[in-house]
Amino acid sequence: MAWAEVSRLPFVWWNTGLSPPARKSAATDEAVRFVASQVRAMREELDFSVLGLCEISPKDLASIINDVGDPSLTAINATDRRGRLNFDTAILYDREKLQLISSVEFVEGVGKSTLKLGRLVSFAINGSQDIINVVASHWPSRLYLGEFASKRREFGTLLRASLDKRRNGSKRDYIVLMGDYNDDPFSPSLAEHLLATRDRELARRNARFFYNPFWRCLGESLPYQKAGSDESVCGTHFYPNGEHTEWFTYDQIIFSSAFLDEAAPIILSEEYTKIINTQILLKDLRDRRNFCDHFPVLSVATMRAQI
């Protein structure tokens, strides 16, 4: 039997840069309006089902929701401060497509430290019996936890263990991981400890692995040309003080192997995976005076039915 597309579920992630955990001053009204305008544009163009945001405050989130003015969008406010822990993520979802089941924070203790692994949100898909689990994460900056710190690897190990505890053993465990991991796809925390592989076939055969399509976003987005090369980017985060590169692919959307099952009703449509590097955002990223230093990223899952 053949498959016919029923609908698409676009997932978007963006580190807004509005209210980083280390900053004590509030974001300016102008900055919040800019982020809201970009969220509105992505909603109109992409019709996202889920949008994960980080580096925002409760005030930022309320203003964004108000400025976007979309009655179909509902916000899950995961921003919170508990002692020294600062939670700065939120998830917006389209309630015409998804119904909220539960929301829980993944936090684990390691020695004297408490690690914020991510926020797990479970959705029922309207008109379907399937459930999608989304984990939004913002892992520590390398400015505070170095690239080779052993604790960075614990984030991947503990997140995978937390998810394994909740899996039901079915091939249809639909899990979408999204976040600013402050690690590249090849970093040990993601590739070796979370088991987010570049190898689609391995992930399809072995459900212990996740598939990370953002391995494909490590190099220049456009081939070399004598003209127009300024439009090319080679990552999601621009850091002009980088020692070996100014670009890093820290923002990623990662999928469980269920999305690679050719006999499943929900599959990854990888052709839509991309960095949303619009001209206005690229201009802002390259301007050191601006707060914005991350691009949003997009991935899409497709719901289908047999005909």
C-alpha cells in the first residue's frame, strides 16, 4: 500500500539571546519586539507546530506571546530560578495540532553539582493515537564549563538515561530533542554519550541511537564563489572570538529512530532540515553590538496515512 501525506509537524528551536542566565539586566523593549517579529515571521512562513526558545525571562515570554498575537499558540513557561539554578527555556505549541499531556524538568545531581538536562513535554497529536515527546535543552556555555570538561559528557549520558527510564520499549517512541547544547554534533557529549549519530541506517536499526541531521550543517552553507560568499554560513552560533573558527553548530534538533521507520505513520522529512539564516538575522549576528548571536533551526516530521 502507498502512503499519502496528512500533515506536517515543523519543529523550530531558537536561542533568542534576550536574557542569558549570567545577565542580570532585563532585555530592552526593542530587543523583545525584534524577537517577537521574527517569531511571527516564522509562524507565518513555517506554520511551526512546536517552537523551543531559550535565554528568555517570564517577562520576555509574555511580551512575545502578546506581540505575536496568534490565538492558536500556547506557551509552556519553563523559566524559573531555584537557588543557583536558572531555567530559561519555553515551548510554544499549536493547540490545533497538539494537545499537552505532561511537562517535567530533567534535573540530575552529579557530586556537588546539579545539572539541568532539559524540559520533557509530551503531546498527543490531534486526530491521532500517537504521542510525541519533545525535550528542550540549554546546556552550559563553554565559557563556564569548558569543551573538554568531564561534566559536559554527563549531560549526554544522564539525558539518555532519563529518557530510557520513560521509554515503553515500542518502536514508536517518538522523541524530538531540541536545544542549544553548546556542543557541536561531533562533541563527545552528543555523539558518544547521548548517542546522536550521523548514521541514519545505524539509528534506524538500533533504537538506542538517535539520528542527528545537523551533522549536515557543519560546513559552509554555500559553495565558494567570488561573489556572494558573504551570504554563506557554517553554523548556528557566531562567536567572533573563536580560536579556530567563528562558527559553531550548537543548535540542533535530534530524532529518535522511530522517525526513520519506513512503515511508521510519522517520519522525518529531512529535506526541510535547515539553519534559518535570513538576511536580517545574519546582519545582526555579524554585528558585535547586537544581542543576537544564534540562528533558529528547523526540522520537519510528516504525518501520513496508507491509501
